Amino acid sequence: MTFIALGKYIMLIMLLLYIMLAFLAISYKKSEFIGSLEWMIVILFHLTGYIIVSVNFSDIKYMIVYSVQLIFIYAITKLYRFVYNDISRPLYNNMMMLIVIGLIMVARLSLSSCIRQCIFIGFTLFVGLFVPFIIEKAKILDKLCILFCMAGIGILLLVLIMGQTKYGAKNWLVIGPVMLQPSEFVKIIYVFAIAGILSKRVTFKRILFTAAVAGAHVLILVLEKDLGVALLFFMTFLIMLFIASGSFLLFGGGLVSLCGMSVVAYKLFSHVRVRVLAFMDPWAVIDNEGYQLSQSLMAIGSGGWFGSGLCSGMPTSIPVVISDFIFAAIAEEMGAGSALCVIIIYLCCFLTFLEIALRLENSFHKLLAMGLSTMFFTQVILTLGGVTGFIPSTGVTLPLISQGGSSAVSVIMLFSIIQGLYAINQKAAGKREELELKEEMGEDE
């Protein structure tokens, strides 16, 4: 079919149009027309991807799964717009575009995994509907930092004691038929804890206490051998501390200590040495340690700018492609052009996060938004760096795209919290405009 042959070009054109609109949306945030065009592209991209996958596999089940997804996406979007007048539509559209790209790629790799992913995403999108309201109304979250500290450390200790090992890290907890990665949820709790401590007056005592809290989280993660997430936690702490204190000395000292800890981790853990060896020269150890990375690099290189087309590549030759290395599958089958568009969508999300954070007046809210922004974008950088060979693989997933229920839940909750902070921003701006209008009217009289 001509449509299937042209599918990769059609999808690339839609992504290019989308990122153009995404940048315009940053400048013209209140433009309903731009938001509607973005949403139209999200829907058409979703449909195009599933038609191609369904035809290639000659299986109607894919279109049934697509139909269920479409109905839910339409319903939850209507609910969001009904409940919230102040939702950041560009941010919501970016989140949904990333989710749609992920659902297409996961379905192409494993339909059963896609169905499980849909359940996690659907449940979290519904629960996330209430999060902005809670963030806006709850006035005591900054006073619960000790509770957040205890909860985060407690959950990680539970995993350390009762968790199961997978891919070298003891970071999974089995509850009946469900297998969870609790560190994904602790990410959110951790940022709340650090923001709560540092939002008050930054003293030497508070800095030491914050470092102790961050150190406890990182140490437990190291004991679990979940070093990628440990690095994510440490970098988030370091940047939040720099934002709160403005001290380049503390930031530099943190980077030096990070280098020291990396050397220690290399000496202590064999799987770290394997990843570093693969990073240094994957082709020299292609039969063993470098197999995953070399397959990833070959997939990215073979895709070219336009890709081989959905279902026309061999992404399954890459170990753990559906989670840690899904970006390589996108680059191979959708092409480097589409892969770059995905990176730009992540960048647009990050820029929107930063804009919201910088406009917030409450110090706790500002630190919370900056911490979540850092956590999100650092995870993106670590994943992309590992897949493309710029840094050793860390084993973290690509937010909203990789298969992984725990990861999807935590990232959607992160977006929902940012939406709540945006709503606070909008109400504060509305009150300021109202006061300015009253003052002008008083002067006129």
C-alpha cells in the first residue's frame, strides 16, 4: 500500500509541524488556535502509527487497542478542560504527544506490553486529574518535609530488604501479580522533601541536614545497585541546592564528590565496569559487554534521516529495547529526523517547566517546580546519552515513551503537579491584574 510506504514521511512531517507549533505555543501560550492544531496532529499521528502497525502485522487487535486508547484520550482531555480553566494546554499537548509516540512504539514491539502500559497510563491520567486541585488547595505541603523524608527513605529500605533483583539492581517490589519499581514514586516524594527543607532560610545547618537526607536516599540506592537512579537523585539535590543557596562553591564541591563516588562505584560493582567497558569501545567487546550498545548504534545509524519504516527494522535485536533502549528503535524505524523531533518535544516540556517555575512567587513552589524540572530533564539526558554512547548506560527509562508502568505513573504525576503550580501562577496573575485595574479606576475617578 502506498500509504504504508509513505508512512514514515507522513509521520516525520507531522512531527516537524508539531515542534514548530510547540515553539510558537511557548510564545503564544493563550492561543487556542495553536493548541487546537497541536491536538489535531497528536490525534492524526496516533491514528497513522496504529494503521501502519496493524497493516504490517495483519492483526485487527491493534486497531481495537487503538480505539480504546482514542476513546479514553478524548474523554480524559474533555474532563481536564471541564475541570480546569487554567490548564497549560501546550504542556498537556506535549505530554500526550510523548505518550502517543510511546504507545505506538511499545505496541509495535509487544502488544501485550502495550495493553499493560495503557492500563497504567489510563489509571494515572484519571488520578492526575485531581492532583492540580490538591497542589493548589493544600497549604501545608512545605511543612511536611520531615514526613516526606521518612516516607522516601522508608520505601527504599523496604525495597532493599524485600525487593527482587532485575538487570543487576535490587529495585523491584512484587505485590501479587503486579511488579513495581518504587524508586520511581520516591522521586516525587524526594523532590517535595528537598524543596520543603530548602524553601526556608538556607543556613549551614539546613544545608547539612539536606545533604544527609539526600545522602541517605543515594546510599540506599547504591546498596540496591540502582546506580542510574542514584545519580538522578544526586544531580537533582545538587541543582536544587545551588538554586536555593546560589553557592558555586557548594555546586563545585558536589561535582567533585560525584566524580569520587563514580570511581568508587566503578571499583565496587562489576556491572558498572561492564557498562564503562562497553562505553569505551563497544566494538572491541561486541560479542559480550558491548553487544547492547553496538546494536543500538547500528540501529540508529541504519535508520538514516527517514528510517526504515514502522515494523520494517530489527529493533528487537537490541536487548531491553522496549524500555531502556526504545530511543534506538525510534531512530531506526522512524528515522533520525523523527528522533530529533522527540528530543525537541522534551526540550519544549523542560522550557515550559522552567517558565512556570520562574514565575512562581512562593519559594517552596519555585523549588518544587525546579526540582521536578531537573529530575525530568536529567532523566532524559541520561537515557539518550546511554543509548547513543555519549555516556555509559545508566539503565533509566525514557519518560512517557519507554515501556514501564512505574515510570509512566511517576512522570504523569510530575506533569500533573506542574499543572497545579501553573494554576496557582494563573490565579496569582489574575489577582494582580484585578488589583491593577482597580487602582487605575481609582486614579481615573
